[in-house]
Amino acid sequence: MTNQDPGTQRQLRSTVRSDGTLELSLARIPIPEPEPEEVVIRVEASPINPSDLGLLFGMADMSTARASGTAESPVIVADIPEKFLRVVQGRLDQSMPVGNEGAGVVVEAGSSEQAQALLGKTVAILGGAMYAQYRAIKAKQCLVLPEGTTPTEGAACFVNPLTALGMAETMRLDGHTGLVHTAAASNLGQMLVKLCLADDVPLVNIVRKPEQEELLRGIGATHVCNSASPSFMDELIAVLADTGATLGFDAVGGGKLAGQILTAMEAAASKNATEYSRYGSSVYKHVYIYGGLERGPTELARNYGTAWGVGGWLLPPFLQKIGFEAAQKLRQRVAAEVKTTFASSYAKEISLVEALQLDSIAVYGKQATGEKYLINPKKDL
Amino acid sequence: MTNQDPGTQRQLRSTVRSDGTLELSLARIPIPEPEPEEVVIRVEASPINPSDLGLLFGMADMSTARASGTAESPVIVADIPEKFLRVVQGRLDQSMPVGNEGAGVVVEAGSSEQAQALLGKTVAILGGAMYAQYRAIKAKQCLVLPEGTTPTEGAACFVNPLTALGMAETMRLDGHTGLVHTAAASNLGQMLVKLCLADDVPLVNIVRKPEQEELLRGIGATHVCNSASPSFMDELIAVLADTGATLGFDAVGGGKLAGQILTAMEAAASKNATEYSRYGSSVYKHVYIYGGLERGPTELARNYGTAWGVGGWLLPPFLQKIGFEAAQKLRQRVAAEVKTTFASSYAKEISLVEALQLDSIAVYGKQATGEKYLINPKKDL
């Protein structure tokens, strides 16, 4: 696709229409002019994270997706199940840009010194509206990548790395001493394995497939349980008793897994108990749900006494809670370790146009391990 | 029944047997001799609270209960569903006394001054093993009831009153400004209505029947929603928007109610929101599950963003958390208001022997509103 209208660019948009359908399209909008404190980045790499899909798909059932538009300007429409319409009421008929994070090259800079200093640099940013060819942003929001780092290597500097760091930090703040993580073979999960090894945090990884077990053991994971194994609960109880992990982070959300973790934590705690308590152990057990790979309801059997909690967890409020200074330290660590601890990998690099093709959506919409896509809007130029 | 063996008494016992059954019986044990710091109380009133039934029934399915033994020494046996056996592993083959709280008259006292001062006094105690004719306990654990208060009036001085006070206190400590309460027509619920009126705390009451609505409005409740009404969710959202209540206490536990409260809180919060947030409102919503009227799993639809939590709540850890001084203040308030704010009522007064009859169990085991039983072991003398 050639840019037939100089001074303009393409930007991916998601709209929940009042007829109960979702529409995805590529808008043509002006390339922004930078304010004095701003720079303009040519976006060259932006991952499709699970946290992007909520905004992108707007609760639509993507198995109903159909394509229209043209080859250069594809349009996707899908139906939103009625039960989810209340959730998306607040965004009706608003054409919303998508894409939390990404990296690219600074091609224009405002007049300020700070902005001018970034010209030509490869930077990573978190700010939304990254599924676009160009993005204006305040210079101070840019994380300058170490020399020799490509946009692809720096594309995922924020969401996953800060989430992994946030999990370990939350563990310390909430007074726990070990972690449980589900969907543990994801890019994020692999980062968490490396981070916990580096920081000496006991980590119990839960996966669903033998090859995911192997993958994690291959990068050094000590405790890996397969939830599809018939002896899953017994294995989980054993490693929880070993590690003393009492805080879980669950990306699955729906179904029984979060509750099973609490059940197993309680059983592990009871192993060390000396007398029966009708209210269960006094060991506090908690699971944060930070993703929704399964959209169905969370089922809690409540067979783990009364010292338990389940709740939502989200990165931005966590960063707000710990404050700018503490958050900045985490960001600096990410930049320093972007090619090691916090390295990501992708199955495929696609253009914006390709992101709106049914066969692509069928793959990245699954959020399957090892099938993560990276959008490179430079391919649309 | 006459006491044919002087110096002995009857005490209700609950045993989970290793064959997977529950056995309830009346043991004959010595009447205790008081230690110097202790008194012996002739128990004359002890309520059957929902919090007693967990220990009493040991997760057994009471619809399978069968009677044996004699008229004077009844025995009840019931089956425990296999899925619950893990939960009661810790109490296998232990014959356990039951009954959290009660009131009676001090009939013997140890040599200490504090104990002697209580002779003949009507006192309330919390300490377990109250479903018995006599109970020895430290003098300092006795709450002396105001002159003219009967054991029946003082029987339920602790569990419900302190729970109601604990809910209001937890609300303040957790930074909320209004409460939601389910099974709100219970004795506890009625106390909470009176307490919140007295303390000016916005309270949303959820009940299941029109007559319960009437009952609560009759004692001054402003906001009452019937979960069986077809317009329940709309009504709940409206009163939550009015009251700004963001903390719920749920006695039901199983099913969808706890989640529906979070859904409604989120909808109420969104009413005041000015722009759409894909992660839901930033208003933190919480439901504590403090009972289990429905034993089935808790179902959370998670359609309320990420700023939410659900967890267990239990009185003793709460009292421990606030410390002795603060807890003592709450107890003194209960004694002062035992005939008003914290008054309880009972459908029937039964003996220990009657407590082990199938027709009684069929009633008090239901934990239905207005069918609360009081055990008076003096009737067994």
C-alpha cells in the first residue's frame, strides 16, 4: 500500500456500534505535528497483547467476524453477545484507537531541548493508539532504548515486563513470600520465570500442555504443574507446601482454576497445621485475576476456610499506588534487561492491513502460547 | 429427664467418623470444678447460629439424617458427601463439643475475688462448648448482663452483635462509606438495620421474600431490594447509586448473588463516570462472604472491571486485628444495648435432647428467617 495522500497516515480503529456489532477499520488521519514538548514517532513494532484485545474486540464473539471493505481498507464486523452489551455501553459509537505499547524511531521533534535530543533515536512508549503509522507523544514519556536495540526488541517494554515486576512487588507489599502463575508459558510467564530466578522468588508455574512444561523447564523453571494432568491437584499441593507460595496471579479468569489454587494452598497450609480449625487455616491465601483467557464465570468452591481473597489486578493502578519514583526504577530495570530477562518473541510480524484479515484474527485472537503477533505499521507505508 | 448421676451433666457432641458419616450425640461428662480464676455457669440459653452449624453438621447432608439411640440419649447419624471429606479431614474421629455463645447463671466460683464476685450473677459468654448444662470459664471472660436481663435476652451477646459492629467497623477501616447486606432479614440483619440507623451508615438490604421486605421496612430500613423480583438488578443499581455503598457482606456465599452485587456497584459507579474506561471504573468494590447459606460454588461473572475483590470474613480474626481495647469497646456497647439495638428473637426454645430430634433439625438446619432456635439445657435437668 502506498500513501496516496501525503501528510496522512493509517490508524486502526475499533467501534462498538449501537446495533450491537463491533467494527474494526483503518482510519486515515493527519500525521500529527509535535507540540514543543512532543516528538513524533514512526511506529515500527507494537505487540498484540491480551490486554489490547479487550479494547480491540469490544466483547464481540469473533467467530462471527466477517470481512468487507477493500484490500487496502479492510473492514471487519462481528456480533457482540447481548449479555455483554452492558459492559460496553460506555463506548457506544466512539471510534477508538487501539494498541497500548510499541517502539519506533523519532522522526520529528518539538522545539524543546528534551524533544530535540530524541531526534533519530529508537524509543519505546506506552500510551495507547500505537496501532498507527505515527504517534505524537511527550518526550518525557519516551524510554530511550540502549544503542543497538531494534524497535522489535523494544516493542514490549512496558506491559509484560512491568506486569511481571508488579507481581513480584505486589507479593512483597502484601506480605507473601512466593508466587503461583497460570498460563505460565506465555511471553509474560517466561519473563516471570527469569525474573523470579534472578530475584530468588519461589514460583509455581501452571500450564496446560506437556510442551509448555518442557518450554518452562528449558528456561530454568523449577516448579511446573500441568492442570490437564489427572494428578494436578496433588502435584500442586505438594509444590505449594514446598514453596509456601500463598499469592496467585491468574490470567485465565473463568472456570475453576483460581479456586483450585486456593483449595491447594489451603491443603498445603493444613499439612503443617497442628490442630483442627473449623474455619480453616489462618494462613491468608489470595489470587489476583489479571486476565480473562476464559470469559466464563469464575467458580469458587470456597472449601478453603475464611482466610482468602480473590480480586482484580491491573498494572496502571498498581504503578499509581507505588508512586512515580518506584515505578521509574522498574522501568529503568526493564530498559537495562530488555534483551535478557524481558525479551519477547513473536510468531509473526504483520501490517495494519494484515491485522484486519480474518485469518490473522483467527490466530492472534486465540491468545495461544507461541502465537503472539507483532504489528509493524511501517509495512503499510 | 432427670439427672440420675449426680455430679455429671450432658454435653452435645459432634463427631465426623472415618467411615464418612457424622454422629451427633449427648455425652455424659463430669460437672467441672472451677479453678481459682474460674466460675461455673449453669447454661440456660444458647442460640443455634449459622456459625454453629458448620461445626455441628460437619458438612453432612442432613437430608440423610437418621435417628437412633434412646429417648433420653438420642443419636443422629448423617452422610457426608465425598467431595466435602477433604474439608473435615482435620477433625476425624474427634468428639467435639459445640455452641459458640450463651448465657446463664454463675452457680459456682473459684477462690479468686473476681470469680467470687460473680456468684449468682447472670452472665453472657463466648467460648464454645455451650450446648451443655454447665460450662466452666475464666471469670474475666464473663460479660455481666445489666440487672433485669434474662439469660434468653443475653444469649446472643457476641456473635451477631459483634459481627454487625464488625461490618460497620470494617467499612470504615477499608475506606468505604456504605454497606450492602444479604440475607438481611436474619437476626443479624435486623441488628445491622438498627445499628446503621443509629450510626447513620447507608445500608442496602437484600432479601428474598416480600414479607422480609416488610419486616425490615417495619423496623426502619430505608433501602430493601428483593432478589426474587424481576427488576432486582435495576432496583439494586438505583439504590447503590443513591447510597454510594461499595462494600457488601454476603451470608449466602454460593451462587451468583455476591457477583451480582459487584455488577450493580460497577453499574452504579459508571452512572457517574464521565468517560469510558476499557478496564471499568476505578471505584473499588468489595464483597466479603461471611456465611454459606448456599454451599454451592460462588459464581463471579467478572463484568465489573478490575477494581474489585471478594474474600472471606470471620469475626475472631477481625477482633484480633483491631486489638483488645477496641474490641472491648464494642462488647461494652453490646451489653448497654442488649435489649434494643442488639435484641434477638427466637421461634422456639428447645432442650439438648430436643436438639437431636429429626423434626427440630429439619427446622433449625434450614437457617430460615424467623425460625431460629434457642437451646435451653436447663430443660434437660
